Amino acid sequence: MMRISMSLPKKLMNEFDDVLKDRGYNSRSKGIRDALKDYILRYQWMNEIEGERIGVITVIYDHHATGVMEDITDAQHEYGEYVNAVMHIHMNEKYCLEVIVIHGDVKFIRNLTEKLMRLKGVEHVKLTSTAVKE
Ligand code: NI
């Protein structure tokens, strides 16, 4: 075991604590350990998939964040030959939701997903994908 200290936005910590409470966790440390394991597993799972896929990337972002809309559009143009469709929903005053449908080798789908994850102002990115050929 090792000890770490970190700073987190208060809102994020409160939300996390609410989840832990709902799930009946007594220990925040165990909750954080489980969340990290889940993050790692999902990354590994994403990296094990190969071949041609259809992916659906869901992005939630704060449209007031400087440059985020341009950055998201640039990223989509970069993968323009694979992006089939984009749907934009204005969720509320602050957040927009974008659903990107992308078709091609999973490495392009993964690259676009990770690029979106790294953008400042992007709050959440989720990828689901389906094989095209058996
Ligand atoms: Ni919007």
C-alpha cells in the first residue's frame, strides 16, 4: 500500500461520496481503489479490441469553456473520413451532448475517443462499439 494526496473539485468529491453512500461503501479509499481498477479495466478492454467497428462516442462538454467547440470540431474533421454522423443536443445552459457515429478500424475510433477525452472543457466521454464483420 502507498499513501497519496491529491486535490479534487469539491463537487466531484461530493458526487463520488454520494455514489459510495448509495452503494453502501464504508471506506472512501476502497471506493477510489475500485474506481481506479474500473478505469484501468475499461482502458485495457478498449485496447484489446481489433478490426473494423462501428463506434458511438458520446461527449458531454461545457460549451462556455474557451475553444472547446472548435477543438471538438477540429478533432472530428481530422477523422472526417470515418465519421458518419454527429448529433448535437443542447442539454442545458451549460452543457452540450454530442453523439458521434464513427466507422472504421478501431484504432481510429480509439484515437478520436482519446483525443476528445484530453480536451479541456470536456466533462465526459464514453465509447461503445460493435463489430462490423463476424
Ligand atoms: Ni449545444
